[in-house]
Amino acid sequence: MNITGTLREKLLGFQKNEITEHHIYSKLAQKVKSPENRRILEDIADDELRHYRKWQEYTRHDVEPDRLRIWKYYLISRIFGFTFGLKLLEKDEEDAQDSYGNLRETIPEADAIEKNESEHEMALLGLLDEERLRYTGSMVLGLNDALMEMTGALAGLTLALRDTKMIALAGSITGIAAALSMGASEYLATKTEKTVKNPVRASLYTIGAYLITIVVLITPYLILKNYYLCLVCALSGAALIIAVFTYYISVAKDTAFNRHFLEMTGVTFAVAAVSFLIGYAVRAFLGVNV
């Protein structure tokens, strides 16, 4: 087949993408503990290599993988979990699959490769048996409770106390006590349920998520002097936590980002607003002037 300059460049791009993903899957397969998950990753890596060689038959040219992209997804997968990293990689593959479809009339194998790429995503759905995803419910519990309680408490304390150091002190004590309480509740709840989750780990995930939220929300009060500015920074931090965690879940579990983000942010800010007004009312009623 006569490969034109434009088509050849496109096929070379496909080659680079395939050989890069071959190395990504192969590298991650070496680190996955589950034999079944490792087998699936190795099979997908072999498929990617076959696709590379098929495009090579047309280009008659070897292509080096994108080393930066390999390390990017490897590190993402090691830090945030292989399920998240691979789901993110699959989202990138969707664009390539659309491009394969445009080559059906020119290259017959393009249709078969596109179908094979779609099967990758279905295979990856079976990789969701990962510890950090099994304990997502515990993390959600810790985050939700911390965001609701701490934003509300800080909003009320900001107007009631009007002193950043006192607000930070009161907020920290309240938050740490609440984190331990939530962890204990999650431990007891998990222990009574018929689940594969370990009660101690579930408790630690809940406490960890709670404490991370506390640190983010309290930090402005330890650095800045203006308590209203501290409250704005704390609420911005809460929105950032919600955005990051919602994005993580939306990628790893294929859920809608916008709806969950807006819902959780709206409830959190509503609680903060009500608590702010309660702080004002209590301060006026008790005649407290700090």
C-alpha cells in the first residue's frame, strides 16, 4: 500500500502511542500483587505490542516510546492507585480509538484494532478490586463529616471568637476529637457488617481523611491574621478537597463529576452559612465579646 506523508505521520503517532502503552501496562503488571490483575495487564500489554507491530508493517519504521508519559502514568498509578491511573490512561485512549475509525476504508486492520482497544476498557473494569477503592466508603465518610463539621464549626467560631489563634485551637481540638470518634464508629460499624473490609483499616482510612481535611481547613488560621480572610481560604480549601476527591472517584469508578461536586459543595457551603449565622446569634445572645 502506498502510504502518503500525512497518513504515514498519523500511523507513526499510533505506533508511538501503542508502544508507550505497552511499556506502561508491562511496568505496572510487575508491581501488581494480584495474579489475576497481573495476567490481565500482561495480556493488554501484549495486545498493545501487536498493534504496534501491525502499524509498523505499514510504516516500515521503528518508533521509540514516550518515556515521559510512561513515568507519568506509572507514578500516578503508584501514588493514587493502579485503577485510577489505568482509567485515566483509558480516557486518553478514547481519542486514539476515534482516529482508528477514520482509517477503516484505507486500512482494513484499523477496525479490528479499534474493537480490541474497546475490549481493554472492559477488561480493566475487572481490576477494581483494589484496597483503596474498597475503602472508598470509609474515606467518603471521613471527608463528608469533616467538611460538614469543620466548615460549620470554623464559620461559627470565626464570628464568635474573632481571633485566628483561638479559632485554630478550638477548631483543632474539635476536629481531632471528631476524627477519633468517627474512626471508632467506623470500626464498630465495619466489624458488625458482613464485608471483606478490615475494621481497623476502615477506621484508619476514615481518621486519615478527616485529619487531612482538618489540616487544610485550619492552616489559614495559623498563617493569616484576618479571620474573615482565613474563613474564605478555609472554604476555598474545602472546595478544592471536594474537587480533587470527586475527580478521583469519577475517574476510578466512572461516575459523573459535575453533579457530585456541585451537590457536595452546595451542602458544605450551606452548612457553613447557617453555622456562621448561628455564631453571630449566640455571640449576640450571650453578650460575648472576645
